[in-house]
Amino acid sequence: MKKYAFKRRVLIVGEGRETEYNYFVGFRNTFEQELEATATSVKVTRGKGGDARAIVKNAIKEAKKFKPDRKRGDRVFLLLDTEGVGRAPELPAAEKLAKERGIEIIYSCPSFEYWLLCHFENISRGHFNDCDAVVNALNKKWNTVCKTTYDKADQDIFDRLSSMLNVALVQALDIDLHHLHTKGGARRTNPSAQVYELIAILIGAGAGEKCPIAGTWKLVGDAPLSVQLNKGDKIPPHKDNSAHWQL
């Protein structure tokens, strides 16, 4: 794959201090070559928790320090949990503030642990009452595969799950497609996690996979080809099945 001198910059801000930060630092380190191929540099910062508006305000502060160049394609993402019904009233105002400041929210419902759960085969797609219920379901899988109890502060969280990332990407997308078909929407729908969309933005997707995000996809490499795809469409090959595309 061609190496690009020009890079778009992406800032990922976690809701809290540990889990999301550790996951995406591990992801960035593991997928260094793939990020190079899509000309993407990634910075990950910790959050401070709090209510939804406070979490967005922290992301705005981090974005100011990051100084994204929108014309170049720099983007700022915030990983945010919907949590239980208590946070629901906070989200519309938080979303409005984030949109005004160019912060793109990536939801997990009810928590980031549901995205972690998606790394395991045949997970529950039923409603979770709260974050603790997700952690309980995760621990049943975690103990068997990872031989340890799940720890929010685990610095090796991505390494433990990296071999199962493709399962998570496929499963989380299929869950969202089901929600879209049955409920008309997936964002903030319990349970769901749109983290797969962020990963697709970072490293693209390959021929034969289901398209994770509707939009214009460009072929990675020298050929100036693009294709318009809807979520769930099969990503086309180019000459051979190793073709890789990015948004």
C-alpha cells in the first residue's frame, strides 16, 4: 500500500479516564500500518466523567488544544455512554452543544462495555436495564476467554480482544441493521454501539464486507476510484478481493 506524507488528524476523547482510553491506545498501536495506509494519525485523550454536558465540555477543551484543521479533514470524536434512563434527558442538549463545536459523538448504549461484549460470539441483543447488567453479561464471556475478571482500568484491554475485533465489527453492524429495520433507527437504541463506525472511519473496510457507514468510499491506493454505498451494502472488489476502501 502507498504511504502518504499527508495525514488527516483524528482526536478521540473518552468519557472516562481508563476504559475507552486504554482500548483505543491499544487499537492505535496495533493498527499502525492500517492507519498509515489511510493517511490517518490518531490522538487519544482521557475524559473526566460527569453528566453528558460536562463530558461534552471536556471534549471541547481537548479539541481546542488539538486545534483540528477541518479543511484538511481533521475530526474530533467523543465516546459517550447513554447509560440508563437518568441520562436520557441530558443527551439532546449535549448533542446540540457537541454539534455546534464540531464534536462527533459515538454512542454506546447503555455503556462502552456493550461494545466490548460485541467481541464475543452470540451475545444477547435484549434490552439491558443499566450498565451493571452489561458488565455482568460481559464477565460471563470475559472469564472464559480472557481467564480473568473484567477490569475497567485494564491497560491491556485491546490486546485481550484484538483477535476478536472482526467479530465485534460484524456483530455490532448487524445489530444496528436489525434496529434500523425493526425500529427505524439505531443511534441510542438499547443495546447498540456505533464504535464500529469510528473504526471504519479510521482504517476503512475491505471488499466483500458489509458497508458500515453510508457515504462515498474511495479506493485506498493509487487508483482514483470512488463508489457510493449505503449501510449494509456489500463493499465491491477492485480487480481482486484484497481491495480496501475508506471514507
